[in-house]
Amino acid sequence: MKIADVKCVGIIGAGVMGGGIAQNAILCGTKVLVRDLTDEINEKARDTIVNGRFGIKGGLDRGKHTQEEYDKALSLLNFTTDTADLKDVDLLIEAIGGGDTGQLEDKPLKLKIFSEL
């Protein structure tokens, strides 16, 4: 597989790392599907990607991106809470953090997600 063959990236985890990966991918013109546990987590991630300190809206406001690039990037960004929705992605990236556990990693959650995959 070549990088040009990747049309859709699936990202498991909508935290800082997952959101950053998603933002970079959509700005490069790649469709992204982010999966996290709840719609609330996904909405927070979407807001950070769009409106956060380093979000794409700020890039638009500073002239780093055109309105067309901004609109296209937004159209490429999708979220889900269902692992089964990731079945057709070309590349899957695991970015599951520790969440509210106080740990950097949540090994039981990772094992659960991988078993679902």
C-alpha cells in the first residue's frame, strides 16, 4: 500500500493526540473518521479541531487557509461511537489515552477495542 492509496483514516481516540492527527489529515485532504466512547467526547474534539487555540478556524482567520480549504477540511471530518463504522477505513490509528483514569494509557479499554476490531 502506498500513501496515495489511503482515502480514509480511522482514528480511535478523540483526545489531544487523536484530534491532532485528525486535524492534520483533513488539512492534507484525507477523509477522517474518529471513534471515541461518547458523542460528548466527539463533540469536544470537533470543537477543539475547529475552534481550539491551534484549530483550523484560527488558520482561516490568520490567512493560513482559504475558505475553500477550510470548508473542504470540515467536510472530511467525521465522528462515531461505533467501532464497526471503522471497517472500511484504509488506515487505522490507535490513539487511546488514559481518559479520566489518571493514567497515560487505559490498557483494558485498548484490549476491549482491539477485540471489537
